[in-house]
Amino acid sequence: MIKPICLALSGLFFSLNTWSLPSSFPGSNQFDRLMNELIRKYHIPGASLSITKNGRLVYAKGFGYADLNTKEKMKANHLFRISSVSKPIAAVAVLKLVEQRKLSLDDKVYSIIGDTPLPEGRKINSNINKITVRDLLRHSSGQEIYNRSGRINSPMQPPISREISSLFSIPHPPSFKHVVGYMKTQPLLHPVGKNFKYSNYGYALLGMLVEKITSMPFETYVKKTILSPIDIQCMQFGKTLKSHQISGEVSYYDLPGRKPVNSVIDGESSAPFPYAGRYIQGWGAAGAWIASTVDIVKFVNHVDGQRRPSILRPSSIQTMIKKQNFPEHRRPTFWYGLGWRVQKKKNGHHWYHNGASNSGAAAIMLRTADGIAWSAHFNKRMPAGRSMYKEFNKGMWKAIRSNVSWPKGDLFKRYSACLN
């Protein structure tokens, strides 16, 4: 089955054109060509790319299809699952509370979280009481579950989430308070604050922490205090089921030849992995957001201060991108700060983050040291490995360094409305 499907899709993609609102400018064809080549090579139904220069939206285009069945053409303001690109948003939300002195980076997380249900007969690991807000932001809490092959087994998804439901005798998926109760009893991967070990659970826990501090749902807090003031109106938490797809959200596609899987939601029918394999809303601050590429670059430009109002103070930004000295950060110019991956350059720092494609979409975001930011989204699950990400990044840097003649206008107003 795989070969016929791939051939059919390949034939479709070679006939696609790029649909966009903005006019072309000298050098824009390089970005067009890169995106078209990627969707053809990797048999991706559709993609979106937005670029800013010095705070202005200078490029925003959709490629291919938002939905293959309806032949809905992709637009730059279509919404995608962004997975771990959600983490910089969570970090900024927390740092905003630190600025307001409602929270400290050295506060002990579990003293704020308070009581949660515990599995019967299990005791709390006392070492978790040492975990600080800073540890969660920089992935140094030691709280995560990895399988024997070294891949993350986040407790928000099977097989661990099914173990949690079984321990508490509750339907699957378990609520996040039950996930937290389970994780309170687990051994740590390393002593608190001593190593970098990427933790989706840690960022989901940050969302719960924000809720305790603000007395409102994490999503509501972010919309009210961060997104709405900078005129980002369409971002929101996504959901798992195809029937819960919102207006303006793309359809997601699995790898060719993959069979439907049993749903993570008890009582729901089996479906393709993007609509059954992961409980999207259960990831919360760690990876539940859906957003357009335009939304993401706008957010970045209001974080780094190239657009007003600035979300964070300069001192908070310095804290956010400061080098964290862990053994895992062996390369002196690369590290994970507080919610952002960082690369040191002669003229400043690049900030970036990727979102894995297990949810049926891939996301890439980067802000360069010299005032350029870009965001790219793809609506298909990618095969194991990082070949597509590497090819995209190589192509983007090649185009950026070719002395593109950037337009002087600003396209943000053109994309301020949500798609119906």
C-alpha cells in the first residue's frame, strides 16, 4: 500500500502552486522554492512559512493544502499544532509572573502545587521538594520517564498514562492532577539541578503552577495577559479528535501506510495516529497550543522588543537566554536557556525551538541575532530522524544569507483576523 499512496501524493504535489496574499519581492522565490521542494520530497499535504525583519512581517505564505479531501488551499494564517514550540510561550508566561513578583525562580514548585491524589500504597519521593521553578524551566528537575532506548516516555501519554489510569482505577486519559500524583512517587533521573534532561512533564507542571498563582486556567491567563495585548486572537489549545477540529485549523496526516490506532480516549473509535495516538489537551503548557506561523513570529517580535508593547523587560530576557552550565551542554556556544534553545553569535544570540511531529504536524521557529525571525509549520507526521528539519534550516540560512532585498512594508495587519 505504501508505494501507491506515495506515488499518488507525489503526483499531486508536483502540480501544486503556492497561494498567498502578499506580492513577491526580490529573493522571495528562494523561500517559495524551498517550501515547495520540501512538501514534494516529504509528501507533505501543506505547509506555511512566515518571516519578519526588524519587527515587520515581510513574508507570509501557505503552500499546498490545509485539507486534502476538501482541497482547501493553505493560507499563512491557518492554525497548526505546534507541540514543543509551546514551551517558549510557557517560559514567557512564567517570567511575566516573576516580573510581577507573584513568583520567584527559586520558589519550590511542589509547595505551591499542594496536595494531589496519590496511588494507593505509594509514598512521595522527598527529593521532589527541592525542585524549583528554575529547574522546570531549564529541564533540570530530574522528573521525566525515559524508555530503554533513551526516548521520552512522557506520563501524559501511553504507555505510562495507561499505567496511571490503572493505578487510580479511572478512565483513560487520566487528569493531570493524577499524573502529578503519580510523578510525586517516582525516582528522579538525576539529582535536582545537576543535569539537563528534557522534560515535557516539567513544562506541563509549569502550567499547573501558573494556574495556582493566577487562579485561572493556564490558557486563559496566557490569552488575557500575553496574547490579547499584542493582538494575537486565534491561538488556543487544540484537541485530539477530528470532530473537535476548530475553524481555521488544518487537517493532520500520518505517515503513508500506517493503520489506525486505538484512541487514547476511552470510548472513542480507532483513528489515524494524529487523531487518536496523543491526548493533545493533556499536554497543556508543554505542547497543546495551536497557532499560525504569523502568530508565532508576532509573539517572538513582542518578546524580543522589536514590536511594542514588549512582553518582557530586557533583564528578564537576559535571564531567559543565559547559559546554563550542565554537563550535557558540551558545546560552548549552544545551550538550553529557560524555555528556548540558544546559540551564541558574535552579534548576539539566536533563540529557537522545534516541535516534534508525533501529533501530525511539525513546527520550527527561530529568531536570529540580527533581527530576523521565521516560523514554519507542516501538517504531516514526519518519519523518525531530523532530516526534514535539517534540510529546512539549511535552505533557510542559504536564502537569508543571499542578500535578500527585504520589502519595507508590514503585512501583520493583513493577517490579524482569524480564518472562518
